[in-house]
Amino acid sequence: MLKIRGLKKNFGKNEVLKGIDLDVTAGEVVVIIGPSGSGKSTLLRCLNLLETPSEGQILYHGVDLLSCPPKESNAALRKMGMVFQQFNLFPHLTAMDNITLAPICVQNVTRKEARRRALDLLNTVGLSDKEHAYPVQLSGGQQQRIAIARALCMQPELMLFDEPTSALDPEMVGEVLDVIKKLVSDGMTMMVVTHEMGFARDVSDRVIFMDDGYIVEEGSPASIFTNPQNKRTQTFLGKIDRKSTRLNSSHQPLS
């Protein structure tokens, strides 16, 4: 479905992506992990051209999004959905209107059909009773689930998730991850940037570890999390494990 070749991105003199080569097949769940500043989010934003790459190719079903006519690239980009760290809902619109706006305005879907899709998706994300609610009336987890429904209402082939739980309180993380897990079980092709290592281990077909603008290591979740080969990957996961151990021990009852 997706071939990335020699992808680079500079912000002035700062080279954030330094030559990314990556393939994603239909139905695959690719999870991208790594330290902050490694280029993970920039990679996703380059794929749907929210950021213009400095160099390289993004081949989507064989069409190079960086060199094809705008009409072709726009048609391809409509098949990609994205969920951001922040929810980015329109505050003056209800949940229903947030979800149906893009299909009506971009795909020329009838209001009746857009509403039908939205009601199905509200049920999917467990918020069928919130169609008339405004964002200010929703919790962070609920807003992110509405944002997921909004992206899905465009009926994408590929979903990009950029740290979808990073802006949430810990108690709300699970409800968003449960929605993403349901999409995994339904066979949705996904690329997910996350710091939730347990989630990455559970849902991914392949794990990508990035650092300093490069893909340092990739493999199955079993190989990456239990037997990483690269020293940088080992160091990163070792710090994550030690942090988890400290947090778990701090919650032990006093004897």
C-alpha cells in the first residue's frame, strides 16, 4: 500500500528525517516508538503532506505523492485519516457536526448518508448518546474518540495516529486505546506513534524504533521488546522498563 524511499525533512538547518525507507502493506499495523525529537511525528505529517518533505518518495498504491499532479495526490490523501495528539475539534460544532463536516464538504456525501455513517461510528466508539454534545461538554478521552470517529467518517484505507493518548489523563487512556484495538481487530491498516509500550506490544504486526531522524531497528513486537539487537534500542527500552518498575513499586501498599 505504502512505500517510503529516501525520505528527508529539514526545518532550516535542522535535519529531522535523514533518509527513511519503509513499506506498509494492507492490513498491517505498524507502531513507531522512540524518544521525543526522533522524527516520529514528522514522519506521519510528511506522509499526508501536512509537512512537505525535503527529499525522497512517498508511493501510495504506486503513485508518488510528491511528484504526481495535485489532483492525483489530493485523491490519494482523502484515503488517509489522521488523529492528532490534540483533539482539534471545532468548539462551536456538536459531535455530530464535527464528524459529518468533512464528508459533506470534501466528498460531497449527502447529509443523510453522512449522518448514517456518523451514528454508526458514534456507536463504534461508545458515544452514541453524545451526538448533540459540544466539545466543552466532553472529557478528553471522549473528545479523542470523537476525533477518531471524525477521521473514520471519511472511510480511509490507512489511519495515522500521532500519539493519540499523550494529551489525556491516565484514567482516560484506556478508553481511547480500546477503540484503536477494535480497529485493529477489524483489519484497518494503521501507523501509530505511541509511548504506550504495552499497547505497542499487544497490537502491532511490526515495531519501528526511531532515533535522531533514522529508523534504527525494526521487527516483530516479540523481537523488539524481548531481544532488541541495536544498543540504542536496548538503552531506550531499558529506561522505559526501569521507569515502569519505579511507578509500580510506588503504588504498592504500605506494610
